[in-house]
Amino acid sequence: MTRNKSMQPLASSSKTRNITVRAISIGLILVVVNSYWIAISSELWYSVFTAVSLFFNTIFCLFALIQINFLFQRFFPKQAFSPQELSVMYIMMSMVSTISGHTMMMYLVGTLTHPFWFATAENEWQSLFWRYIPSWFTVSDKAILTEYFRGESTFYTTRYIKAWLVPMSAWSAFIFCLFSTLLCLNVLIRRRWMEEERLTYPITQLPIEMTMNANSFFRNELLWCGFGLSGTITLINGLHILLPTIPMIPVKFHEVGHYFTSKPWNAIGWTLVDFHPFIIGLTFFIPLDLSFSCWFFYLLSKSEKVFASSMGWHNLYLNERSVSAWIALGLLAIWTSRKHLGRIGKQILMGSQAKGKFDESKEPIRYRTAVIFVIVGFLFIGLFCYYAGMSLWAIALFFFVYLAMAFGIARIRAAFGPPYHEVVFVNPRQFMTVVLGSRMIGSANLTIMAFLYPFTRCHRSHPMPNQLESLKIAQQGDMLNRRLMWAMMSAIGIGAIATFWIYLSIVYKYGASAKLHGWIAGIGWETFNPLQSWLNHPSSTDRTAIMFMGGNVLFVFLLMAMRHRFIWWPFHPGGYVLSGGAWSGMFYIWNAVLISWTIKWFILKYGGLKAYRKACPFFFGLVLGDYIIGCGWNIIGLIFNTPAYSIW
């Protein structure tokens, strides 16, 4: 039988053998294990693993696998894992972590049940929007939902499984198609950002060092000095939770905004100061001008609030400005890659006759295959939303904004790897209601967008940057082949189903409103309260907000133009978008970023690149010590069913 050329393996046999069936099989087991670990930690004790860019659970599991592998190398050398096998297991765990985390599947499961359980005569949800919710979207029977919220039951009954089978299948398919489509888009953009622009991908440095240079990496004394420092802090703080007489070392968030009580200084609002060792460690690998931009623009935004208060201004349109900045950054990322994407288009259309062909043997799949998957993926996503009740124009606009923001976030992570990039209330729905008004969007579109809110709420464990970083790790290990692609897609598909199932089993056992300390019972208020407001009080286009958004887009373009024109220009648009919004990524970590920037500046100024390279293992150790001891406390807490110290 003739096989489609676009599906032919591209890599040499030796390249394909880098990713073994053994590694993929173990990786799939770890996918399910991590799904459960993330879910139970997040919801039972609100210990969040995937809020930051480098996931706690994946580094802990990789560390454990490497220690086991050291034993194998000593006693069973033929059975030891290769660096590529360790890398593919890490990549698969990263794929499922983008789904299982507090900021994706928990939001989705919590949103699906909320409008039926919390509907009352006072909020009138039943008459307002129940009729726009498809029957296959979720479970509306309160008899099924009673044990969901109260617990003391089990999901493993025919009645519950049958009720949830269709919604679980539908949403798992949606997640698989959306995340796989983003993965194929990453394949199309990978070469441009990795090989032509040579972006640094700082978040990948630790897992690459751990897998590719394990022997020398773990023998470095400075690594263990950093590990000992952060690990000791986390160990003492964990003991403080168990024995309060042991003093705690204050490295987590401290609110200082309440010290400013008089106008206009009280306008700075809630202001956090933190000293997280792992944030200091991760920030050390960010280019100096980029980390400077992060804390500078954060402090500038606080100054802006104080100035506005002194002038009597009450609305700075921070969220509206933030969403426009992210869209602008994403469109800039696509625009600067237009020639690369154009060459890919010509290569797909003209085949061997195309001039300047790319060598596709260096890609995980052929470009033609990637484009076909993207088209099929978006067709499924479009049909999913259309049959749910959305208009075609609303679907197109919603996912245009989603993709623009996705490219912006991926670009930021590839360029300088911020440890944290939360952007709450900055999403396609918010953009559409400001630009068009809720009256024009319509009740049906607004209702379905309320269920898509979990995919856009805060962008912390966004799939696109994690997939792109996984491709970077694969490139370093000479693993860019078709088997890698299937391993990643398998982790996404199995991870989506396993995670949905696990969350349901947890809530029926513990009760979403009973013993769970996460946010699964409360997330729905954040998406359905605005929906209720828009339906009761339809809004029109906010022209003032659009003016602020337009000005912000121009400011992002100006920052980018200045960076390209002047080498000395210190302000990066990435730092600006991370610091914008009423609730942004720098909101939590600006102080630790400032500390790390100061340390790195002194090292480079007085020791040069040689001193910087020597110091790198110490800062890797800061991250590892915090992660390993912190995850150890989490496991102890789960085993003994008791609250434990969380490093975030």
C-alpha cells in the first residue's frame, strides 16, 4: 500500500532510536501519575505545581529518574536510560502538566457544573442562559451533582460514569485538538525562532543540563551549595508547619501596600514582596535588559496609579491596555516571521520545485503534515463551538485573539523565559466585550464563551510555550523526529482523558464544596457573574477603552522599534506586557526579579562572563533545592493526609 509522502519518517533510523518504546511507555505511566499528583495536590491542599513556568512536579520526577538512573549505570549499565529517553519522559510529563494543572482542567471541571448547582431564583440564571447551554456540554441533573459538591461518595458507579461520559469525551477531544493544533503551529515556527533568531529559551536550561550533562552537572560543588541554601530554607519552613515553635524563614509573599494609607500613595494598592529562592534562580538566566524591563515597568505602573490618584483619575483601563499589548506582541512575532512562513507556504505548494527549500529532515513532521493537522484541528474547534451555539464570526474573532496572545506568550517565554507570566482578566472575551459590546455579541455567544473561559483565564500553564520549549529540548538531544511528535500527542490525548476522570473521582470522594481547599467550587463565579451582568445590562462599544488600547499598541510597537534601532535601548516590550494589567505576572515576583537582576549585574560588571558561567550551577541549585524539598513536603502531606508547606 502506498503511504502519503507527508507522513514518511523524516529522521534517520539512529535518530528515531533516540526515542525508544520503553521511554514512551514509561512516559505514559508518568502522565497518569502526574495527572493524579497535580490534581490531588491542587484541590485537596491548594498546593499548585504548574503556576510557574518551570513546573515543580516535572523537575522533581526528572530528578528522581536521574538518581535511579545513576544506580542503573552502576549496577545494570545496559538497562540505564539514555539522556534522550530521560528527555522524552520529561517532555511527556510537561505536556500533561499543561492540562492537569490548577489553571486548566480544574477551571474547566469547576465551570461545567457551576451554572446548574448555583442557579437561584435571585440570580435568574435558569431564565437568563440555561437554554443556551448544550446538553452534551455538561451535567445539569442536580441529583448527579449533589454528591459532586458534597462528597462522601464515589465516581465509580454506572449512574455517574454514564452521566459524565459524553461531556468528558467532548471536552477531552476539544483539548486534544486545540493543544495538538498549537503543537503543529510550533513546528511551523520552530526553525525561525531556534535556528535563525537563536532565541535563548532560558526555561529549558535546567532540564537540558540535568539530562544531557548529568554526570558533570551533579558533581558541581556550587550546585549543591545552592541546593543546600534553598533546600534548608524549605526544610525549615516545612518543619514550621508541623511544629510552629520552629521559626519560619520569610521568603513567601508579604503585603506592604497597607503601609501606604494616605492619598495619593494608597493608590498603589495591594503590593507583594517575595524572596522565593527558585524565582531568584530562574531569573538569573534571563538576559539582563529583559529582567530590568520587568521590574522597571512594574514600578512604573505603580507610579502611574499614584499619579492618576493625585490627578483624580479613577480608571486607567489596565486590563484593556494589557490585552491589546499582548495581541500586538503576538502579531509582531508573526509579522517578523512572515518570510519564513512564506517559504514554508511555497514549499508546501511547489514541492521540490520551490527555491530555497528547508531541510525537513530536521523537523518532527513535514510542514505539509503540520499544516494539514492545523486545518483539521481548527475545523474541529470551529464545528465544536458552532454546534454549541456560537456564531461563525464570533468563533473566528475569539480564536484570532486567543492565537495572537498564544504567540505573544510563546515568544516571551522563548526570548527570556519569565518564571511567572500570569495575566488574569486579559482574554478574548474581555477584548470582544470592550470592542463590540455585549449587546452586539449576543446571549448565545456570550454563554459559550463563558465555558471557554478556563482556557484563557490566566495563561500560566499555557500549552504553546511549553510545547515550544519541549521542541528546544528535543533539538538539543537530536530527537526532532516523528516519534517525538506521537509521544507528545499521546501525552496530550491520554492526559486529557485521565485528568478529567481523576478530577471527577476526587470531587465525588471529597466534595467540591466540602473537603477540597482548591478553587473548583468557586471558579464559576468568575465567569458566570460577568455573563449575568452582560445579559441583564447589555453594554455597547467602550470607545474610551479602545483609545487606550490603540495607544498601548502603538507604545508596544515603539518599544520594539527602538530595540531594533538602538542596541543600548534597555526597555523591552516583553517586560512591559508582563507588568501591565490590574493583575499581572510581575505582581507576585517583581521583588525577587529585582534581587536576581542586581546579583547578575554585579557578577557581570565585576567578574565578567567567566564569573557568570561559574555562578550558573549555584542558581540551578537554588531552583532544585526549592523544588525537590518542596515536593518532598507535598508528598509527606499527601501520605499522612495533613497540610504541608508549599513553596508557592
